[in-house]
Amino acid sequence: MDRTETLPTASAAPEPPTATRPDEHSPPTHRSPAWARPALAILLLATGLLYLWGLGASGWANSFYAAAAQAGSVSWKAFLYGSSDAANSITVDKTPASLWLMALSVRVFGLNSWAMLVPQALCGVASVGVLYATVKRWYGSAAGLIAGAVLAVTPVATLMFRFNNPDALLVLLLVAGAYATVRALETASTRWIVLVGVLVGFGFLTKMLQAFLVVPVFAGVYLLAAPAGLGRRVRQLLLAGLAVVVSAGWWVALVELVPASARPYIGGSQGNSILELTLGYNGLGRITGEEVGSVGGGGARPGGGGGPFSGQSGVLRMFGGEIGGQVSWLLPAALILLVVGLLLAGKVARTDRTRAGLLLWGGWLLVTGLIFSFMSGIFHAYYTVALAPAIGALVGIGVTLLWRQRRLLSAPGRVQPGTSAAVPAAAPAAGTPADDPLPASAEGAGTRWERWRPLAATATLAGTLAVTVWWAWVLLGRSPDWYPWLRTTVLVAGLVGAALLLLVTRLPRRLVPVVLGLGAAAALAGPVAYAVQTAGTPHTGSIPSAGPFAPGGFGRGGFPGGRPPRDMELPTGGQLPGGGQFPGGGQNGGGQNGGQGPGFPGGRRNGVPGFPGGGQVPGATGGQGRSAGGGIGGLLDAREPGATLRELLERDSADYTWVAATVGSNNASGYQLATGEPVMPIGGFNGSDPSPTLAQFQRYVADKKIHYFVGGGGFRANGGSSASQEIVTWVAEAFTAQTVDGVTVYDLSAGTEAP
């Protein structure tokens, strides 16, 4: 045995000697080394601490979803459809599965930040655990632990598992789908492959078509590697497809078949259709940029890319600007290890697990990553959390395979240099997920390549570490004022670790763990530091960002949490740092106290006067009120009403269906979360949905269903309905404005005759 060996074997008691290879198709026996369970417990506890520590500091986080969870906690109809308000005027622009978790939690524990966010954190801990189980099953405990640790400390994962966007549940469902795929591949199990379809279907109910990005990978790997005849594999995949349709389609059918008058309007669509939303705004529109009613997207712009919220599209998008610091720390390593792993596998049997696992996770990474890179519609940096499980899995698999390759020829039972005879060894039980798996291509005669294989494996490990710390050095350089010593330390420690790896066979055995620890610490120091900074920073709004301030973020300005540092002076004229621009050219959603929107030609926006009252400039205060962000005139964040305004909205609330109406879902969410009463978000998220129309709104007012209209919020870009602007103009002409806590309010209780 090589004196540098430090990895424990799967079992302390050796099996009877044999020179045969384990049966590739036998189910695993789940034996693990003694250190595996304590190590897993430590990993999960540390992950839980990272994701739960100071969780309440982010308040409502994304108030758009928080308001919908509040609505679902008091109305089962709002719960079912994912309505923005308990009076069911309009839904959020996503399917509602993630809202179900939060709404149930709020029903049990009451309306508070922890009730909203703890389910997301638990999804994160579960994702790490399921990823460990998936990778460990074929590649051993060490690989599983590395994979889980990489996922846990990826900065964007720390962000999204502490946030209430749908991505936390989506990641858990897709990782669980990968686990079910692995189980199905072992015995060509119909039960497990159907479960894959069910999990993907619920992924659709979480974030629509993004869940389907892994479907070609799951299906392709199963079709290639499942140990069954082609006909059976095809039939099983058809059953899995049916499971997707049933598990996702029941909700789609319900929405489409229920009359529009009996359900809320489908937010994000222009025709009140979930199919339109699925295929348009949240589907092909994200690819092409043709998202009617959005405030970004539009791939026809010069230079391509996805507009002010998306950054530049292209093959390097995952590495550039703000996005690189979210997810790409170990992305170069994952790509290198994927290629090397497939080369090591070589020509193997169709059902070979080593290759199947690499194709599963490599396909996930490449398909999802390339689509994210080239999509021209709205793209946000936090979407990249979907890449983190694949990166973690590939790093865990690749590192352990190479480490075992480097001591392959000196291990008993393996081919020795210069001979074709195999030395008898203690082989693991058939199909055991041993901590010493070996590609079939490694067996055979002692060729020249076999003699050089350990050296090549060691050099590849060292080179991968060197590339990783160099890339960390680049990423840390994008925040030069944030712990500048860390950048140099990571690079020096990593390069020293890489050099020592090249000499590892010549080092005393007791120093090998030190070398491995140094290399791991250098590789993970950057993402760990970003993850800890992310966990210690409150994040609110619709476009959160992990890590410290870095150029090239939101609006190419890099604002963590969707806003700049407090001491950063924002330019005027609607321009964002780095050349981005607020939709429509304005710097905020309207003027102060009835003023007209700055940055709009002639003080007008799309030919319509500035919204009445206009609300508050983002981040400013007015009277006793305070803007809780109010990003871009309430488009991206909620406003927190002052005490006087809150008292006004709560007055006689039981007499009205909606205590207030205002343009935009985020604008409405702040008032709804503050009062606990339904507030109508006119026009949905962007204020560009035709819900309600002017005639419908006038009918609501005539029937005295809406008490107040609150000014401010909303944009219209890339097409969409002008209904919200028509409503704003009509309210300003028909009712008298008053200013409460710096916000313009109209009392609609007198009503008018409906036309």
C-alpha cells in the first residue's frame, strides 16, 4: 500500500480475495466508513447554522412573495392559486408550490420573518443532505461530503436558502430528482424513474419551465445507462413523462378550466392564461427576450444581452461581473474534472456507473449553464443557484477519483507496472458504494499509460487546485476593498498546496492530511468568506445578490440586495452605474408628493403624467413614513408605511374588500404586510398586466369595494397593458388627493357612478 494513503476504506474487515470486478448492476449495500456519519452530521449542523444564523434580519426578504404567503395563510383560495392578496385580485407570476410551504408555516407560526424564511433554510439543509446521499451512493462518502460542502458554501446558495424566492424548493426537488435517477439506474426501476417525473412535475409547480432544463439530461442518461433492454427503457421514460404531466398538469388544468370570473387573474400574462405565462413571459420569452409586459429583456438590443436586469449574454456570462462571485468559484474545477473523469472512464460498458454519474451531473451543469449564458430575456444572478449542486457533485466525484487513481498501481489487487498480472485484493461486496470505486477502464494490462496514470492524476489535481485559487484571486479582486489580505493569502496558500500535491508521494504520511487540508482550505476560502458575508447581511427586494459590492451587478452596478452602498452617490438622469438604465429612462417611479417622474421626457412617462403622488424616492423618507427600499419607485421592493398611513388604511377595513389599491405588486405588498389586509396590486408585478381594466376598477369603486388609492409605483416597458396608467389618470381627475406620511392618498369611499 502506498505510504501516502489517508482515505479510509469502506469496511475494516476485508472480503475474501478476488480478482473479479464487482457486479455493476447489483444494488448497493450502503456500507460507510466509521467517520462518515459524524462528518455528515457536522456538515449538516454547520449548514443549518449558516442558513439560520440571523435569518430574521432580512425582514420580509422578497415582499412580493411574502405578501402572497400572507394571503395564502388567511385564504385557502389564495393558497391554491398563489394570489397576491387574500381578496384574490391577481396571482404572482409563478406557479405556487413554494408559496404553499411559506403559507402553511405562517398559518402555524403567525406572520413573521422567521415563519417565511425558515422553510427556505430547511430546504437548503435538505438539499445538502440529499446531494451527499446521491454522490456517496456510487462514489463514496468522501465524494459525497465534498459535494455537499461545496453546495453549502456556494455564495448564491447561502443567499437563496435564506430568501423566499422559489429557487430554494426548486433546487431541493431537482437534487431529489437526481437521487431518484441514480436509484432508477441501478436496477432499471420503474418506480424510481416515475418518481423522477413526479419530482420534476412539482419543480414545474415551483418555478415553471426552469425545472425542465434537467429533463433531457435525466432522460438521456437513463436511456443510455439503465440495465434493461431498449424497449423497456423507452416505456419507462414514457411513464416518467406521464408522471410529469399528471403531477404538474392537475394545477394547470384547474386554472384553465375554472372560469376567469371564479379565480384570480393570472399575473404576468396579458390574456389571463397560465399557458400564456408558461410559454411566454416565463418560457420562451426568457430565451428570446420577447417578454411582453416586462421591464427588461429584449435581445434585439445592440450587443445582445438581457437588459438592465440581466447583464451581457454570452459564453462567459457565468464568469463575468456580479455573476462570477455568486457561483463560479469552483466552476473551472468542475469543468476540468468532468473532462478528466470522462477520459479516465474511457471505453466502458453501456451501464458503467462512473461514466453515468459524470454524464448526469455534467449534463446538468452544461445544459443549464449554457441556457443561462445565452438567454436574452430577463436573467438574474441568483438563478445560478441551480448550477451549485452540479458543481459540487462534479468536484466531489472528480477529486476522489483522481486521488484514488494516483495510488492505483501500488494498491493490492491492481495491475503493477511492467506486468499483466493482478495482485489479489479485498474486493468490496457486489455493488457496494465503496470509498475506492474504480472505472472499468483502469483494469487491464500494465501499459505505459498505466505506469504514468498516478503521476498524471496527481498533476491534474495540482493543476486544478492552481486554477481554482487563481480564479478565486480574480474574483476577490472585483471587491478590492473587502479584506484585501484574503486575496493574496488564498493565492499563495493554494499554489503552495498545489506544489506539495506534486510531491505528495515523497512526503511523510503524517503530512499528507496537512497538504490535503491546505488545498481544500485555499479552494474554499473565497466562497466561504462570501457565504459568511452573505449570511451576515440583510437582503431585501426582488433582485438579491450574494457577497460584497462588486462592479457589474444589478444594473451593472453590483448592488448587494439590489441597492448600492449607503455612501454611494447615484447619478441622475435615469442612468445606473456602468451604463444601465431604469426602464423608461426614469430614475424612480414618480415624483414626490404629486410631482412628475424625473428622467421622463417633459415630465411625462410614455405620454402619461407622473403617477399621482409618486410615492417616495427609493431609500428616502417622507414625513413619518419610511421607504423600505422602494427600489425604482416600488417596482423592486416594498414601502413600509408610516404609523399615520397604516392607521388610515386599517380604519373601517372590514367594510371593504380591499383596504387600498396601488400600482404594482411590490408597492402593494408593503401596505398589505403592514396591515394584514388585502391591497389590490394594479397591473401585477410590473404594473403592465390588464388587471383590472379601467372599467372593472370603476365598478369596484362604485360598489365601494376599495377604500383608498395609494400613489406611486409601476412601469410599462416592452409592451403590455396601459390599464394601470388609465386608472391612475382617472383617479387623479375624479378624486381629491391628500398627503399622508409623505405619500399621496385618494379616498375612494365616496364612490362614483360606474360608466
